[in-house]
Amino acid sequence: MNFPVLSVITFTPMVAAVLILLLPAQRKNEARAVALAAATFALILSLWTYFNYDQAAAGYQFVEKYNWLPVLGISLHFGVDGISMPLVLLTGVVMFTGVLISWGDDHPHVMAGIQDRPREFFAFLFILASGVLGVFVSLDLFMLFFFYEIAVFPMYLLIVIWGWIETREYAAMKLTLYLFIGSVVSLVGVLVMYWIQYQNTGLLSFDMLQMEQAGFSQTFQNIWFLPVFFGFAVLGGIWPFHNWSPDGHVAAPTAVSMFHAGVLMKLGAFAALRVGIMLLPQGAQTWSWLIMAFAAIAVVYGAYIAFVQMDFKYMVGFSSVSHMGLVMLGFSTLNQQGLLGSGVQMFSHGVMTALFFAVVGMIYDRAHTRQIPELGGINKIMPFATIGFIIGGLVSMGMPGFSGFVAEFPIFMGVWGRQWLVAVIASISIVITAAYIMRNIRQVFFGELPEKFEGHLTDVTVLDKVAIAVLCFFMVVIGLFPRFMVPMVQTGVENILRLLGGQ
Amino acid sequence: MFTSTAFASILPEILILILGILLLIVEPFWKEDQRRNAGWFTAGGLLLAMVISFLFGQPGQPVATLGGMVRFDWLGFFFKLLFMFAGAVTALLLMENEKVGQRGEAYLLMLASLIGMNLMASSADLVMLYLAIETTSIPLYVLSGFMLADEKSTEAGFKYLLFGALTSTIMLYGFSLLFGFTGTTNIYQLADMLQSGDLSLVAAFGVLALILVGIGFKVSIVPFHFWAPDVYEGAPTPVAGFLSTASKAAGFAVLVRLFFVAFPNFAPSWTLALAILSAVTMTVGNLLALPQTNIKRLLAFSSISHAGYVLIGAVALSQLGAASVVFYLAAYILTNLLAFGIVMAFSRITGLEDLKDYAGMSRRSPWLGLMMLAAFLSLAGMPPFGGFVAKVFVFAAGIQAGYVWLVVIGILNSIIGVYYYLNALKYVYLYRMPEQDEESHPVPLTHPYIIALGVLAIGVILIGTVFAPWFSWSDAAALNLF
Amino acid sequence: MNFIDTHLLSLILFVPALAAVIILFLPNGENKLFHWFTLGASLIPFVLSLVVWFRFDATQSGFQFEEAYVWYEAIGSSFHLGVDGLSLTMVLLTTLLTPLAILASFSISDRVKAYMMLFLFLETGMLGVFMALDLLIFFVFWEVGLVPMFFLINQWGSANRNYASMKFLIYTMGGSLGLLLAIQMLGVLFGHFDLVRLYEGWNSLDPTKTLLGLPVSTVKAIAFWAFTIAFAVKVPVWPFHTWLPDAHTEAPTAGSMILAGVLLKLGAYGFLRLILPLYPNEARIFAGALAVLATAAIVFGAFAAYAQTDFKRLVAYSSVNHMGFVVLGIAAAAFAAGTNDATIALNGAILQMFNHGLSAAGMFFLVGVIYERTHTRDLGKFGGLFPLVPVYGGILIFTSMASLGLPGLNGFISEFLVVRGAWPILPIYTAISMLGLLFTGAYILKGIKQVLHGPLNEHWARGEHKLTEINTREILVMVPLMALILWIGIWPAWILNVINNAVVKLF
């Protein structure tokens, strides 16, 4: 494939960001239009790449390599495998739907979307998107880091400027500091790996495919796996470093929450997998029990805390902690089923939580409250959004027929293969999740519409409906026809297993 | 003796001298309101000098020239280009400063200082070095106190003078001891003498400590940093920018050349000492920056902490270490000049320098806001700006040399840095003016500013993304030290 | 035609779901359209299942009409469908009751579109469980049936529906949690979920070896209990039954019909399809405990029914009572697997499943009929209604007699078979359940008396509360049920043959 599709996908948002910044400040609609065009373009490209991916072939595809700084072994090396391809698609989808949700219609009653400085908003959002895509496709550690850090600072600006006024400053700073700390901890580990590889093989290279054969000793791996893995896993929301996530989710504006929970947390998990597990496999085996323990706690604790929330958005935020815990749980099994489930769960949860935040945002924009006891009867006003949320809720519960089940079932199977007790404990979360999802759906969407809302609430816009429909589409299709994603993830998993020593 | 190599080795200085003389001649013929054209003249002249030097004055293999006083190599050459660039930008920024920029003497003083800096970067002899340092510093003392009517400026100039004089005297004493022990003032001969000689560790340490006082003052590391916040705050802002970048870089050029060349065999001791100093500098700089409300003081303490980061590369005592120092300084010069330039642009219109006065600036001038974003994020070490790559390289050098603990401290300090840099940006982007009428209070930029800040901003981004050519030059410069 | 022939089961399974999707796109507000379209759509699976019934070869062992498609290869699960005598009976029951329930729902006028869609999805869920020959698919459809039922109760139920629907959901999900874990474990151990292969593989595991760090027998015992609890909640076996009275009472009429008529059978089916073949030893060991619980259900269910003042709750407890017989039969069969008595008991149990489906659905419908007219279910508020509504009264008496087990009607046959089979195997428990049987008569008759006989309650005799007779549509709902009740009661061979052949092959 000669067309450098991966670089185009990665850099399109960045280019679009620059273009948007060049527009005059008053031209809000033009800014939105450019943003939508770029997002659509990126989505189409990622869909094209997805369907042209050879699901039977192992290894990386659509590879591009450009030397960047040969003296130090830095190159622009792009490629996708079975695990990162769905994530690239996920980013395209969330970017697209995020732009739709943020459209903003300058309507007096409804505070929908982004109406204040949309130009800067979309510019920063797209810089974030470029960073995210860059991490997913990077096969060079330096560049992976480069893009990873690019994804950090826009979050601060997006939350602090357009976020929820009560907590945005606190949440934005907390989030940025946590993520930055996590990433620099990993940086130390990565630099150490870089030099030890040089000592072992005489090669000065950041290339990840090269580093798979660096010959790190067992002791080295045992020591350095922890900072590298957990540094990245902070962004994945692993307990006990998850604290930034609920506040960050809630304070952020809707599209940013969608991005944050839907894609950014996957970034952390993915990097932890790519760099931690794949490059330090023996270290991973030594410490898998710890990851499993933390992940199991995250799964149950997250579900339980979500259960007691009164704020709708906090409920979704904590449910994200729980579901990302499942991803980490799958990682910790280091076997075929667990890794497969995690790969699918990253996609499935990404779409699901994007939908959740989108709908919560739609409700908040109109009702100006997120307190569950104060809401009710939303179904009468926004039936489309209600059905969307119900579908998302079913995915969240792991209901068969939807992508959540396709993801969660293998994770549990994988855990069974390692430690059956953990599987039993983690499964408690399924019941808790069902309880709070059903209870809150009933309370918020059905029941009586409070009087103060009568006549003040409007239905969601056409763009919102398109966004919801797109997200639901993926959740249903993957749920009914796993073969559209599972074989692809499987090839990626096989690669990981090979590195782990064929388990 | 006066061969073409010798000529080429000081070509930049000669050109600057010519420029200065020309300025001196031309300037009286301008009327009062045209005086600011001196800025265009200086900047254009320096740019021309850079081009000519690059075309005709590139070094080949490192050689000593002018009787061993000057060493003609890439290290010096690269720094000279950087200094001249910084000078050109500063000249542009000075132009709009009414009290300072309308007077030709300011530019002359700056050019004089530039010559000194260039010589500092290429000195191979202790005496030459001392001369160069003084040539650099004295004009800067005057420039700092240039605004006679302003108390703070006078205080700044005076403080700078006192500190500078004291520390350079101590350093001179160190130099004299060194001569006493080895019988030579040539840095490269010193290396041989010290290797074969029987200079005890204690004595060497003592000498190094004395020298470090002077150099430490120049680069403002702890505990020689006390002058920096007051001087930066009081001096005219472009001068502060020039001080914090070019002058500091010159100091580092000296440090690197002197320590790497003359004292490598005492290595573990002084590298450890430098490492400790580095750690302390970073920490003190960052911690003290946290409570600052005046943006110039904040930038001052941030500069102090950045000196600490650069030192990590020096501590590494390797080719990568030296290369990372050079690269870091290049990125740092661009970034800090940008930061100070923005502060200048803002205070020119508003006359205010407190953080809270920056509220709503991104709405008053979106481009200025974006450039401030670039500058501060680069200082924080975020991609795609130069500060990120620079920090990674410096950390990589540190880890390669085995100073993992130092790198960890560096990282922790970066986190503190992120906090206060983002905090400052919060004022710019989130907070609004009391009446929320930013549109009626724009911050217009004149041509000199647009050119200067634009070039700097693009430079910051370029050095952070397409960093290969910059690093190659830094690497070539570093190669000359081994 | 060939496509239909080779895909009979998938068509039966998916036509309701497809119809539901079509309804989604129909214009809003057309209630009549929804009613008739759904009725028509639900008749298609019924016709197709009749086709399957008549083509079914009762002499052959194993599963027929098998279909297998690739689904989730990576973890070893395929979309494998098939029926034998047992599941075919259940499929027929489901496809029969669903159209009747829909016909009964014609009186619903609130959000008819959503209601009908949920009903059709529910049908697919139930059918999927009965047809699945892959454990994962079994579980998928088991869960799929939960959500529509939750919403049906929650949105169209009566006063206490929030509580009842939540209780239903949590109980059932909690119960099936163990099932989920056990299925995962089986998948991990064997690398596939195919039921037919699992039967052999699981039973051929050497009991002296270890599995997952524990001895095989321990693992089997744990898995056995995981499966058992899940199904016990669904049946429901005493003491896991407490969700049932609330759910049945609060659900809308048609919901109760399906809940009692089919959903409870899912649990019993699970016992027969999964527990007995996979865990014959454990089942035998614990058969005694199961029998105790069955007897408790029979006796306590009857007592509780007797004490009710709410008509619907009375019928709900009668379900506990009748399902107790099913469990008793299963327990007996587990205890003495392979013997003639066991076969008889099992025949009775399965027939009881079918029969109870008919009579319970009928009873709940009739309660619904009177409720729609009087808006109360309080037995005390009725009285002497027979002269006002003679046709309704006759039908009510007929159906109640079936529930009571009057000889000549279907209930008698199945209960007799269970008792006959269980007596030699578990005499004491059977004897105690006779007590229950006695009280069944008591509560049924009491119920009829309070509604139909005695002095006429003037309140319903005239004016705005004047009771109207049962109408044609409602009669049409009851007629197929009554016909089958009578037919099975008089000549049960046509269904017992199919069941018997399946039972004999089960062991």
C-alpha cells in the first residue's frame, strides 16, 4: 500500500486545527464546518483502512517508516496491528460524533454544544485527536511518547475553559498533573530501556519492533516493568491511580468527556500494553498478579461507587473506572481469551461511554441539572436519546446481543484460566452494574416529568440523533456479528502471546 | 599569525564591530522619532552578519588560532550564531520600548555585549575568557539600569553590578590559582598538565569551586541565583530576555568547554557536585516560582530552574550530554525570548506585569494568547514544542551516565513546572476582564513584534518537531569536545 | 421453499425479532395496526413449529432440525440450534401462548408500539433458550429474555411495579451469575461450548484427577450448585421463589401469562437439559434435598395460595405449587435415573410443564378479564358473579378444574404420572405432597366460591359498575387453551409419545 494512509489519518486533525485557528474569530459556523469536514474525512479513512485490513495476516499493516534522527535511532514509524486498528476506528468515530455533539445552535434556552469560541475549542480538540491517533499508530517509542504528551495539554485547556464551572479548575489541574506524572514516570523507564538495549545489542534505536529483541534480563524487567506499566496505566484509570478520572469526566464539556473516557483512557491502557507488556514480557509475568488484584478492585469498587452516585455524570464516570478495570483485568491474564476480550472491550466501552456522555450532556444542556432525583420522564421529550441510552446501558451490563458481552465474556474466561476466585469476585460487578443502570434509567427516563421542566425542554437535534445512531450501530453490529472485529483482534493477540513465550 | 583561518575564526566579531561602528556613525543623523530605526538597523545587520559568517566562516577541524587564544570549532560557531540571533530579536523587541529603544546607546551596548559573548564561547585561554566575560557583563550592567527614572531598574543594574563584580573577582582568583598550579593559561594545555601533574583532589576541588562561583553567577544556578529575580524584574523586559537567554547560554558554553576539556579526569567528583547543584537549582527555582504573582519574577525563577535542567546534560559528561546541553540552550533561547517578548508586547500597551492583569488576554489578542501558549508549554516541556525534545534528550543523557536519581528529580520538578505554567495560562485563557469587554481592549502588535514573535514561535515549534538538523549541529558541536 | 425447510428453527427463532424491528418503522399511533401486525407475526412461528412437530421423527434419538453457524469462533462458540422431544414441546408451548397473549393484549392502549416490540423480543429470547445446543448461545438468550420482561412489568404493570420489576431483575441476574461463571469455566476447560460434545466430555472426566487446582469432584459439585441455583431461581424452587408473587401480580395480564406460562419453564428446562445430563452423580446425591424443596413448594405454595385475598396473587402462588410437582418429578428422576419409575416421573414432570403452561396462562388471563372490568383483584369485593357473567363463570370453573387436577382434564394426567413415578422412589416426600394436593383443591374452590358463588354483590349488578360479559376476543384467547386442556386430559398419547421417547433417550 503506497498511499501513506496512517500518516494522513494522524496528521489530518492537526492540519485542520491550524486551518481552524486561521479563521477569524467571528466565523463560528465556518469553524464548525471545517471541523466536521476534517472529522468526516478522518472517519472515512479509518473505515477504509479497517475494511482493507487483512484479518488473516499477522504482523503490522500499512507500515510507513521515515528516518527522523538516525543518530539517536528516532524514526517516524507507523503501523497498525489487530489491537490498534479497532482503536484507530474508535478515535475516528468518537471524533466525528464529538464534533456533531458540540455543534451548538445558539438557541437561547438550550445551552447545547459549544457556543463560546468554538474555533479554539475545535482546534484544541483536534490537536488532542492527532496526539491520540499518533500513539495508536506509532511503532517508534520516542514518537509514541511525543504523541502521548501532545494528548495531555489540550485536555487542560479544554476542561478549564469550557468545562463545568463548579469544578473545572480543580479537575483540570488534577487531571493534567496526574497524567503528566504518569507519563514522565514511564519516560524514565523507557529511557533506561533504550540505554540497556544499547548495552545489550549495540543498537541505538527507539524502534519498538527492534526493542522486542533487546534481550532485557529478567531482573531488569522485574524492576522496570512496574514504572513503565503503571506510568501509562494511570491514563487507563487503573486503581489506585484512578482518582483524576471521575472529576475530570464530570468537569469536562460533553465532547471532551466523550473523548476522555472513550478514547484517552484506552490510550493509557494501550500504551501500557504496547510498551509494558509487549516489550517487557517477563516482567509482566512476574507482576501480573498485582495488576489482576488492582484491576479486580477497580471493577467492583468502581461499580459500587457508581451505584451510590446521585449525579448522573459521576455515575457514568465511575462506571468507566469499573469497565476500564475489566480491560486491565484482561491484560493481567496474559492469555488468549483475556487479551482478546480486553482488545474488544477497549472498542466496545469506548463507543458505549461516548454515547453515555453524549446523552447525559444533552439532558444537562436542557434541564441544567444532573441530579438523578431531580430528573424524570425524559423519555417523553427525548425518546431517541432514551433508546440510545438504554442500548448503552445494556452494553454496560454485558447483555448478550451487544458488544459488551462479546468483550466481557472472554475476559472472564481468561481470568478463570488464571485465578477462578478473581473471576467470581469480579462478576459481582455485573449485578451491581445491572442494578444501578436499570434503576437510573427508570428514574431519569421514565416516571414523571417534574413540573419545572414542562414546556422548557426540547428534543435533541438532528445532528445529535445522527451521533447517537452511529454509536448504537457499532454496539449492535459487533454484538450480533463478532466476526467483524474478533478475528482482527485475535491476530494482534497472537503476536502478544508470541512475545510472552507462546502461552 | 593573521592567517585566513584566524580571520574566519573571529569573523562574526569583526562583523559585529563594523555594525557597531556604522551604527555609531549613522545614528546621530536620525531625528528623535526616527531613532527607533536603530532597531531595524541592528537586527538587519546582525542577520546579515549571521549569513556572512555562515557562508564564509564555517569551521573545519577544530584549530587554535590567534596564538591559542581562540579555538575555532563548531561549538563556538554554533553558539555565536545563536547569540547573534538572540541579539537580532532583542533589537527588534527593544525598538518599541520608549525609554530604552529610542536611544542608540542601548543597541551599541548590546552589540558590545554580543562580542563578549561570542568570545566567551570560543575562548581557549583563561585570560581571554576573563576578558570576554567582563566584556559581556559590563554593558549588561548598564543596560539593566538603563531606565534611570525607574527605581527598580536602577536597583537591578546596581545589584547586577555588585554581584557580578564580586563573583568574577572570585573566579579570577580561581584562574590565578590554576595558573599557579599548572603554569599555563591555555585551557587545552591545562588538560595535559592536569592529567600528568600531581594536583591533589582537594586543590582541584577548591579551584573548581572558585571558578564555579563566577560561572554559576552567569548561569544563575543556586546558590548564586539571588540577583536574578530582582534584575529580571527591574531591567527593561527585552534586556531581561537577553540576559536570561544569551548571557546564560554563554556561561554554559564556558562551563562545558572548561570542565569537559580541562578537568575530565577529576570527573566523578565534580560531576557529582554539579549534580547536587543541579538538583538544588531545579527544586529551588521551581518551588520559588510557585507563589509568584509578577510574571517577570515567575519567568526569572523559571529560568533559574531551567539552568538546573541544562546542568544535567553537563553532569553526563558524554557526547550526548554535551549535545543535549547545546540543543537545550537553543530551544531555551527561542522559548524564553518568546516569553519575554510577549510580556513586553503586553506591558507596552497596558503597563501591567502581574499575572492577574493577563486575564482574558486570549480574547484580547488571540494570536498573542496562542504564542504565550507555545512559549509556556515549551517551558513546561510539552510537545510539539522545543522544550519537550530538549528535556527528553537531557534526561536521556543523564540516564546514560547513570544519574537516574537526578533525572527523577528533574522529572518531579517538571511536574511542579507544569503546575505554575498552566496556572499562568489559566489567566490568559479562562479568566476574563472585570467587564468582560475584551473586544474593546485589544493588544495590537507593531511590525517589529510581529516579526520577532512570529519567527520565535515558528522556531519553537520547528525545533520541537523537525529537530533532526538542530540536533545534528548540536552533536557536531559536542563532538569537538572529545 | 428449500430455504424454509432447511432453516426452520432459525426462522421460528428470528421471525419475531425481525417483526419487532419492522414495527419500529411503522408510523406512530396506529394501535390497531400494531395489534394485528404483531398477532400475525406471532402466528408465523406457531405455524412453523407445527410443521416441525409433524415432521419430527419421535423414534430417533438425538437432536433434529439441527443448524450450526459460525458465531464467535475465537472462544469456541457456534450458533448451534436443534430440538428433541423435550425442547420441541416447549417450543410449541411458547409459540402457542405468545399469539394468545398478544390477542389478550389488545386492550392495551398505552404505547402499544413499544409493548408489542418488547413482546416479540421476549419471544425470541425464550425460543432461543429452548433451541440452543451451545452453552453460550443458551446463556445469551437466557439473558436476552430478561430485559423485555423487566420493561413490560415496569412500564405496563400495576401499582407496585417498580419494586416488583427490580426484584425480578436482580433475583434472576443474581441467580444466573453462578450460571455465567460456570459456563465460563466450562468454556475454559474444554475450549468449546457445544452441548452435545460437552455431554460426553464432561462425564468422561476422571474423578480422581484435579482441575484448576481442585479435585474434579469438587469442581463438579461447585458447578452443579452454580447451575442449580440459577435454574432454581427461575422455576422457582422454594425458597428462591419470593420474586414470583410480586412479579406475577404486578405484571400486565399478558406479561403474567407468558411469565407463568413459559418463563418458569425455562428454569425447569435448564434442569432437564443441563443439570441431569451433565451432573447425574451430583444430582443423585442431592436429589433428596431437591425433593424436600419441591415438597415445600407444593405444600407451602398451596397454603399460601389459600391465604390470599388478591386473586392474582392466589394464582401466582398456585404456580409455585404446580411447579413444585415438576421439581418433584425431576428429583425422583435424578435419584433413580434409568428406572421405569424414574421415566414415568419425568414424563409427568415434562407434561406438567406443558399443562401448567396452558392452565396458568388461562387463569391469569381470566383474572385479567375480571380486573379490566372491576379494577380490583380483591376477592372479598367480588361475590355471586355467576348469574351476571355465566359464560365467564363457566370458563373460569373449567380452567380452575384443570388447575386443580380434575380427572378428564390435563392436570390430572401429569400430576398422576409424577406421583406414580415418585412414590416408589421417594415415598415420604410424595406422601407429604399429597397434603399439598389436598390444599390445592381447597384454594381453587375457595377462589371460585369467592368470585362466582354466594350472594350476589349488588355493586356489580347495575349502574356504571355493571359487569359485562366476556367478549368474543377474550373467548377466542381461551378456546385454544381449553381445547388442548380437554384433549390432553382425554387422550394424552399424542404428546406423551413425543415426550416419552425423548425422556427414554435422555438416559
